[in-house]
Amino acid sequence: YRSLFIARTGAIYENLSAALPARIALNGMDSFSGWRGVRDFVDGSSDLVVSGSHAKSIALVREGRADIAAIDCVTHALISDVEPERLVGTQVFEQSPPAPGLPYITRADLAEADVKAMTRAVKNAFEDSTLAAARRSLRLAGFVFVPLSQYVRAMT
């Protein structure tokens, strides 16, 4: 999993640091892919524009209302498949380092036995050959149980 850093077509940035300071579109301050990927590079001279979604962040860059945005790579690929015209006028200029994939989330007080049953069900869905086409179209390549501690490390 990674974020893609986008700018308007024709923008010449060697890397994210070279693009700053900038007007940065992000889907939310709690977004790993939309904010965490850029926050370590941002100083007080950049303006943050909270869009509410990756698709809206793309639109803000395309329309020139933001200079750059960090977009979830799966969202970018799905938009490219279904509505490629929404990406016209933008370009990827850098990618974030890889991180653990997006988690499947449930309520915090779920019993351990139920967590194990859910994990088994998701794992089985990834191994079911009748779901191969759906997994490809959703860009789902595999399932690995990653301990919460790995996500905590990635989010700090």
C-alpha cells in the first residue's frame, strides 16, 4: 500500500519536498493515505485544504485550487478504471514509501473468537477462486494478518 502524490499536468517537481510550500488537498486530517504521507514534509508555510474525499482532492488539483494531493493508490487506480476523465489534467510525481495495507476494521469490544472468525472468513475470500475477478477489479492482491502494533507504529 502507498500514497500517490499528484500535481497538475506539466508541474515539474523532482520530489515532494521540492513541491513545498504548496496548497495541499487532503481528504481528512485522520487519513493515513491523504495526510500521513505528507505531514512529515509540511511546514507552516503550506496551506491545507480539507476536501473530504480523495476524488475531491483530485478535482481540487485538476481545477488549480490545490497544488498537490496525496491519493490512496487503490482509489487512484479504481478512478482510472471507472472514470479516467477525472484524472485528466493531473499527474503522479512521487509515491510514498510502502506501508501495511488498509485494515479491515470492526468494533473495539468484539470478542477474540469473533475476530478470529472474521479473519478466517476474509482469508477464505482471498483464497476462493470464484472471487478472483472481483479481487482483481478491486486491486486486492492478498490478505495477511498484521498485528495492531504494526499500524500503531505506522501512525505515530
